[in-house]
Amino acid sequence: MRRALAAAFFLAASSAQAACPDAAAIARFVADYRTMTPARSFGPGLSLADGFCAQDAIVASLSAELGRPVGYKVGLTSKPTQERFKVPHPVRGVLLEKMLLPAGARVAVPYGSIPVMEADMLVRVRDAAINDATTDIDILRSLSAVVPFIELPDLAFAQGELLDGANLTAINVAARLGVVGEDIPVEATEAFAAALAAMTIRMSDDTGKALAQSTGAAVLDHPLNVVRWLVQDLKAAGRKLQAGDVISLGSFSPLLPAVPAIGRTVSVEYAGLPGGARTVSVSLVAKGS
């Protein structure tokens, strides 16, 4: 698996470079994001480097209202999402402070132009030693908690517009909102590492309807592989994780449309970690209700 991760990292880091999207196109996207208007794609000629250039500008603009960066989200960490976006490797975005909501939050739908939801999980960085961590135990020593998380992304682009890996990177990997559960303390042991991969993750609504189910192995075969990939990807960009950063690990479920779930409370249960099953929930309500 580490060899596959290295190959994916090399592919991401070696993308062709061209011109960053122009300022007018970026400003237009930011305006559409703010008004929840389906946006235009940046086009088929976008390289991954161009996508990051656009992302930096978009995040800088949105920070004025959404607050400071508090960590990263890693997208396309499951085979179904990689196949959907036709990218054989993960991509990274930035999480801003006001994107993260407390467990049980009521969220008005639509919260974006193309609102979707997914079962996810956060990890919380304990210290900067994570930037030199290699083994699973090294990584666990540099994490303080794993955290139940329902992500509420916004795919942003109008129907028919190109949304490939570079364009997904440009729009900050569709970051919009997410609901954060209670911390689960990390144990730096082989048993805890094994439990992360084997845990069962179930997504359902308040009628008892099952929406999705998977295991921890759904993201790059192991949640810690996502952290390992991000450390390498940030290092190539001259960046490092810092104590207190959170990392969204990606999709443990399909990307599900949020509009059909209006009026429902959606929950994700994580079973198999020390301390028993944990749950995080979000109530999706009609805008104006």
C-alpha cells in the first residue's frame, strides 16, 4: 500500500504546470459560492498546480468571513470517489474555522449550490513531530484524538460543467460545512491502529433508514494512510502540519444529495474503537424554517 501511496503522490506532485486561472474567473467563483449559485468550471486545461493556485486565492478571499485555517481536508480517499472524479490519487483542501459546526447542529438546506453529505472522520494533531512520522505508531503518538464527523460539501458547479481532480482542487475540494462530534482519545498502540481500520461506520436517518455502511479501511486502506499521504503532500508544497490542526480523512460513504434529506436527522455511528460506539448527528431543515 505504501508503494501505491508513493506512486499517487508522485503523480499529484508532477502534474503539468500552466497558467493560474485569471482573477476574474476566481472572483466569479467566489461570488457564486457566497450566493450559492451553480458555478462555471475553470475548464479542461487546468493542471493540479493551477488548481492549487486558484484554491489559495479562493481560501484567502473566503477567510474574511469564514475565519482562519484550522486544518485540511483530504478528498478522493476512496476508490468510488476517485472513479467518480477520474483521479487516481487524493487531493487536498483547507478547512476554515466557521466551516466546523457542533454536533447536533441544525443546518438549513440548501447550504450550497450542489449540497451533498458524507460520513467522514477527523483526526486532531497533537504536535509537529507528525511531519517526520513514518510508522503507524509514530503517527498515533502525534495525534491527540479521532473525531466523528459528518461533512457537508458543496460540489458547486452547474450541471454539465467539468468537475475533475484539478477543478475539485481549485474549489477547495468542495469544502463548505461539517458537523463535529466528541473527541475519542488516541492510543499509540498496534491494537488502536488495527481498530481504526476495522471499525464499522454506519450512516442512517431518524426513520431508521440505512444510508451507507463501510469500515475504516474504506479510505486508502487505512485512516492513517490518509495522514501519511497528507504529510508527504504538504512537505512537497513546503508546508507542515501544526499542533491543533484537524484533518478530514475523506469519504467513508458515497456522496449523498442533501436535499432529499430535508426534515431528517442524519447520524453516523462509529463502532469498534475503545470506549464503545460513538455517534454524531446533524438535523437538516428547510431554509427559512
